[in-house]
Amino acid sequence: MGVTESNEDDRPDGHDTQNGDHANEPIDIENIDVIEHETVPSVIDDLEKLNIPKDAADSDEEISPVLKTSGRQTGIVYDDIMTSHHHLFTQSHPERPNRVIRTMELLKQSRLLSCLHTVTPRDVTFQEATACHTPDHWNFLASLPDMKNRELYAVGESHDSIYVNNSTFSAAKRAAGSLLALTEDVLSGKVRNGAAVIRPPGHHCEADYPMGFCFLGNVPIACHYAMTNYNVKRILVFDWDIHHGNGTQQMFYNDNRVLYISIHRYDNGGFYPGGSRMSSEMVGKGVGEGYNLNIGWNGTHKTDGDYMAAFHALILPIAHEFQPELVFISAGFDSGLGDPLGRCDVTSECYGLMTSLLRNTCNGRVIIALEGGYNLSTVANGMKTSIEALMGESQNSIAPIPSISAEQSIQLAAKHICKYWQSLWYHRDASDVTDRFVYLST
């Protein structure tokens, strides 16, 4: 189950939330009342259905010239089927339908949606999913629609930080499949890049075990799809979710075709999902050795400057040397300012800048896939700014000045990964990387 944070108090990190705000209340399993949850109209429905005033919908004064002339080269995929996955008896669970509802509302209200190419969503197939997952895992998920409330509740209790209902399988299939549809449109040239507003998230799910709100490995499945169907040979997966993507790491730990880079809270192994698997010592194995980079923060309130320092010292040099043909961003906005679980301070401007910098490593072929994020405004604004960056909107620079704690984490990660990348050779004899940060900020 979720483990506790180590630096401020003993609050849980938030993934141990099977019962939401009712965790300490007795539950009458026999008489669980199914809560009605909000749904959001499909992106092709009228704006009035989202309560957007007509004058706002008709105005385009907030759309910049760059976005107006983008020619719909950026795709967007979403389906309201994904809102059918919800907790049986509370609306307050952090991984709830409103995460994507609020995001789609903002994209419509800002008129950004009208500048995007709408990708047709679909379900993932058994064959596509089992490129990453075992058949038993798929069959387990397929059994959920026929379960009664008592059985569904027992499933949640017997796993690590998940809840399920009769629609969980449908939502998970549509989330993973929608990302595949976007990936296909990018690789076939219909669009240059795009964003998938999907849930449930995927980066914690392992080959045969759902956990951390995740049921299918959305991004890993899409990576396999790209490599199998489009002969993509080099994929960068960058994970900025505040929680380490243990599932993604597991699936590509022995694979040099996928470079996995994660910035996450580590807290000396005490933050979810916990343990040494999140440490910077985990660099890959076999032919995949050197293709797994973990930058683990210790403590809360990491800032834009901390993330930019990691970008300039490690992430960008490695990414440019790797020369990815395709970049996936596992975009968990729980590293953002105001998130109740991550408790860090990354701004939407920083998400936009990170997206823009990665866009320059692969000729613009970047696909954003929503992962975590539990402050609704932070998720919506972070996704909006990131999409604008995909479309070519210029982003303001942010000085890469780290805190002492962040600098120590970056140094430790550099120590373990530098021998695998020529662009990091300067780290081999350096006692610290402070001069590197000062140089980059001038």
C-alpha cells in the first residue's frame, strides 16, 4: 500500500486512497450505493453543453497568431467513455473523472480545441495490450464488468492503491487505444504531434499487476505499437509525474530501443511506489544498461529551477545524443504547484518549456499522455500550456538554478549514468555540477 513521506510529516503520499475521504469509516459492502458521477460531452458536441457562453465561444482574442496558423498539425484525443471509471461510493477520490472533464472544458473555453485535429478514439486490442501485459492480466480486467459490488470492493482492497467498478475495463481499453490512435496519426503523418487526455493513467501498471490507479501501461503499449508497426528504433519516454513510473521502467529495463527518463520524488525510497527501484542506481540491464535514468528528489517543494537544472545538466544532453525518432511524455501534473499529493511547485510555464525543449530533440514528434495530477486547475492549465508548446508557441526561459537538495539528486544521478553517454563525460571528473548550472543560466 502507499507509503509515507519522509521529510515533513507523516501524511500518506496519496496513492493509498482506496476509500477516498471515507478511509476510516465502516463500509456496508452489501449496500454500497453507486454514486452518480459527472460525464463530459464528446469533443464534437456543442459548446453550450459545457455551459460556455456563446460570446466566449465565438471570440478568438486569446488565440495567438502561432496557434491560429498551426494548420491543425497537433492532434487531440479524448472520449467520455473514460469518465465511466469512478469510485463506487465517493466522488472525492483523487483519481476521478473531473480530472479530464475540467481539462476538456478549459481547452474549449480557451478556443484552443478549435485549432487541434481531433483524433478518433478506439479500444486497445488483446494482441496490442499483451505486447506488454500477460494474458492473465487482460483476463482479470475482462472479468470486472460481471462482478458485484462486494467483489469489486474486494479487488480494490487486495491490490495496491486501486479501485474498480464495472466500467473500469472499458475505460482502460479506451485510454490505451486512444493513445494508439494518436500514435498512428503522428507516425503516418496526419499530424506532427499531439496530446491524449486519457484516464485511468498507466505508468504504475506492471506486466501482470494493476497498481497506483493504473490498469494498463498506456505509454509502454504505444511504444511497442510504434516499434512493431512503424519500425521506430529509438523512443524517448520522459516521465515528469511526481511518482516514479515503475511499470514503464519494468517493461523496458532490458531494452535499448526505449530510453526511459523519470524525475520523481524519491524521499530515500519512502515515496510511492517505494523502494530502491526508484533510485538512480537503476540504470538498466543487459542491452538496456544505460537506457534508464532516475532523478529522484528528496523532499517537497521542488521548483521550476530544479527541473530546468536537471534538464540542462542531464536530460537534454542525453536526449540529443540518443536522437529519438519519437518522444512520449508521461505527463503527470501531480508535480505541479498546488497538487495535494505531490506537494511540489512546478508551474504550467515549466511544463510548457519542458515540452518545447523535448520537441526540439525529435523534429517535433512528441506525444503527451496524461498520467497523474489531482489539482484540477493544475492539470487543466498544465495540459493547455503543454499543448500550446507542441503547436510551436514560444516559451519563456527559466533559469536552471537548483536548490541544494535538488543539486545533490542531480549529482547522484549523473554519477550513475555518466559513463554511458559521451555528452556527460564532463561529469566523470567533476566533484559537482554547480559550474554547469551557473554557465547555463548566464
